[in-house]
Amino acid sequence: MKGKGNSTQPVISPDSGTAPERLIGIESLVKEFSVGKNAFGRKQATLRAVDNVSLEMNCGESFGLVGESGCGKTTIARCLMRLEKPSSGRIMFRNTDVSALRGKELRRFRRHMQMVFQDPHASLDSRMTASQIVGEPLAIHGIGSRAERKERVEEILTLVGIDPLHGNRKPHGFSGGQAQRIALARALILNPDMLVLDEPVSALDVSIQAQVLNFLQEIQERFSLTYLFIVHDLVVAEYFCDRIAVLYLGAVVEMAESRALFHNPLHPYTVSLVSAVPVPDPESRGRGRRIVLSGEVSPAGMRTEGCRFRARCPIGRNREMCKASSPELVEKSPGHWVACHFPGELEHIGSQAAARPAAS
């Protein structure tokens, strides 16, 4: 199955002969947080965690968000789930504006979209049994009788590989992989259209990671699920995701199908990330030497003049164009979008020698 905007750009979809059905459309999403207050209780600064992001996810695909810690991946997911209210922009679920939902309408919407968190033991109530945890969404939404809920809980526990006889155990009685399967069962029991997976395997051992990833692929095919997959590990992203968006300081700097992104990265930040991925024979993948970024990281969410990546960019930090204007997210090839004044230049440098600053 797998193994394969920071501007006012239109919502972007992959290029194909038959247009896929759109499930999620994020349009010019902005999320700001107040940082610190003075003696009079007035905010002193605003941190823009998500900066004018536009993208879309299609039914049945796995869409990845990658980037450093603090780049806005989880904030986008929390806005999508309406755990955070967007400062501006729209989030469309099919024909419904999620950002405008309130109260009972918002609760009904959440039956269609569920979230699986990074640390299973932290996201599961330690006072409840596995059966109670998995069955709680049914009770909250008033679905079925007590007997019907019990039957459904046993069915979904069996599906995720947990013996229903162990349903009376509490989370601490399960391994990390088993606890994550219980978290998946809780998310699946409402039969959602989409799962938001926030680093779902990063807290697990490598061998368990593979089991969980393969299981996620199996249930995706079985239930026609759409995934938003937030991940740090690019090896996992390359294996699991159909399309990937690379975030830097709250904005999308590159977006493409997985194979295109890893075999032909265009943005200097993406090139540096890909160069760090361990492979048996880097030259066979067209990857040159490891590119190590230097320079100061701009304060997260604080607006700067010119390109947001300029202070760390090996090819643009001394170029006047990069100092003067922020590049827009544009389509360089079908389905491959990048926000860079000099896309692909670092890839050519990196394939010959270590990257070095470019003169203007």
C-alpha cells in the first residue's frame, strides 16, 4: 500500500487523471497565542504558531506533516480537531466549516474525526479499565444500549489485537504497544472518517513501531480511513505517507508526494532533513553528503523580514532577494509545491560537496 502555504495560495491537491474526493480543506489557517503579560494584565507579544497554512487531504490517503519541534504540526492538528480555535482561516470537512461549529454541532462532528496521541499511557485514564476507556465515546454520544456497547467494545478490542478477557485491566497492565492499540480502539469505535495521528509510534520500540504501522495500514484499507500523520522520523514518513508537507516556523515550505519529496527535495530545509536520513547507500539514492545547518533559529512565530529560513539557509543567507521578500508557495512541477527563491540549488551543491553559504 505504501513504501513509496505560507501564502494565500489556493488549496492544493495532487495531480492525477481523476480528481480525488476532498475530505479536509484547510484555507489560510492562522493560530496565534499571547505570550506574557505586563503588570496591567495586557499581552506583551503574540506568537504565531501557524502562519497562513493552506492544504487539503483526500479521502483514503495518509497525509504527513514533518518538521522540527515547535514548527506548528500539533497546533494544526489541534485546530483541525477544534481543540484549539483558529485565529483566522477556515477548516472545511467536506462541506462543513469546522471552524464555525459550536456546542452540540461540534460534538457531533467529532464522531467523524478522532485523534491518537503520542504517549498512550499519558492519554489513557489510569483509573479506568481498557473496556471502560474504549466504550466511553459510545456513552458520551449516547450510542446503543449497555449490552450493545459491551458487544461493540469486545468486537473492537479483538480487532486491534487485545483479548476482550483483558478488558478489565487498567492501562498500566499493558505494554506500550498494547496501550497504543487500546488508544486506537477508542478512536475507531465511533467509526470515524479520519484519524489524526500525533506521533503515534515515537514512544514505542522500533520492533513495535513496525507492528503498529502495519496495523494502521491494514485498518486504513479495511475502513477506508484518511490519516493526518504527524511525525519526526523521516524514515517512517517516507514509508507510511502518500503526501507530505514540510513545516518550518509555522508555514509550509514544501509539499509533494512522498517519493518526489525524498528523491527530489527542492527547499534547502527539506534537503537538509533528507540528507540526515540514514540509508545503506546514500549515493544510490542521489543523496550527497550530510548537510548540517548553522545560524540562529528565529524565535518561533515571530515575524522577520524576508525568507523565514534565511538565517540558517546555506544558499540564501547572503542573497538580497532572500533578505527583501518572503517566497510564496508555488507549484514547480505537478503536485510539487515549494516556497523558495532558489529551489533545488542546495540539492545540486550537496550532491558534489558539503553545503556552504552562497554569495549574493
